[in-house]
Amino acid sequence: MTIQFKRRLATTVFGAAALASAVAVSHAQDSKPLDKAAVEKIVREYLIANPEVMLEVQDALEAKQSASARESQTKIISENHDSIFNDANDAVYGNPKGDVTIVEFYDYNCGYCKRAMPDMHELIKADPNVRFVLKEFPILGPDSMRTHLVAQAFKRLMPEKYMELHQALMSEPKSSTEESALKIAVSLGADEAKLRELMKSKEVVTSFQNAYTVAQALNISGTPSYIIGNELVPGAVGHDVLSEKIAEQRQLNAQKK
């Protein structure tokens, strides 16, 4: 039994129960209430004659659930604004004072993240008022975690070349490891001994904590995931969708002025 079928079945049961209740209440107001068998017969006959009712019930339920989820996301993003948009551990590209910020949660070993990297470059190139925040979110195992530790240590040691490291790691056809990441870092001029020492520091080891905390609150379980304004945009949605979200956010910002 598929998840979608289960959801439809649950919706059908929900709708049938609601209809049965309505029928029972309606007839209870008459001189003689219907018994259980009579109510079930009426409901069954009605649903067979009007099966589209269940689709309407399902659509209404899903719309209500989506609205509730968006409201919850807006509240969480608002409450965690600084840790989402202004975490000192995150790299910022594009216009640091841009009017719209895109936050991307990514993992260096995420294939979708690698394919989505050109989207960031295109957006920044085409729009001089976009601020892009890269939030490291290693979730794909020990190799990912060790790779991100190298990246965070490198950012502290050589911040001016961090984007070069980022691009190199995102361009790797294979999964990155600590050793492969260190090799790239050293090729960019980093001192390996200093990097390894920094990787042990508390500030580097705990640098992902904000990302994990926010992700848990927003139920982010995959990469890439984006936050634009007060909206969570999961998945590698592509350049066009991100551009649309930027335009929508600008409209919202203009309405608030």
C-alpha cells in the first residue's frame, strides 16, 4: 500500500465520518433520529453517487495543512533570524548589503548541491542586489563531516580563498574525504599542519551547530534547501524558481515600506 493511497484512504474515512456525523445531526433534529445502519446506508449511497466529494475533502485538508506548515515555518524563521541570516560561520557572496538574501543549506558530497552550484553563480551575476549565504550542513556521513571541517578550518586560515576551495570541492566528481579536501586546500596555499590543528578547535567543531538547530526546527532533512525571506524552499529547484522567489520577496519587501 503506497503512502499516497494511505493518505487518500485516511481522507476518505475522515470525509465519510464527517458526512455521517452531519447526517446524524440533521436527522436528530427531526422527529425520529436515524439508527447507525441507516446513516451508513445514506453515506454509502451518497459517496457512490458523488465520489468527487472525497477529492474536494482531500484538497481542502491538504490546503489547510500547507497553510499551517507555512505559518509554522514563518514563525520559526522569524524567531531564528540572526542564526539563519547572520551566522559568522557562514560565507556570504554576492552583495553583502543586498535587498534579498538566499540561504542555502548544502553538503559537499551532495550531488544535487554540486549541480545546483551554477544557479548561485548565475543569480549573483544577473542580480547585483542578491545576498547569498552558504550554510554548511554536513549530513551525508563521516566523510562529509570531515570535509566540512577542512573547509571551516580553511575559511578561518585563508578566508580570501574560501570560494576557490568551495568551488573546487563542489566540482569534485567523486565524494570528498578529509584527505582529498586537505589536498585541495594545500594546493591553494594552506599550511597543512595549521589546518589540522584548527580542525580540532572548538570553534570549528561546533561551527555547524546553528545549521543543525535551525534544520531540525524546520524539518530540513535534505540538501540543498533554501530559505528566502520567511519561506523554506526545499530541493534543487533550479535558477528560474529561485529567481521567481527573489522577485516575490522583493514585492513583499516593497509592500512593507
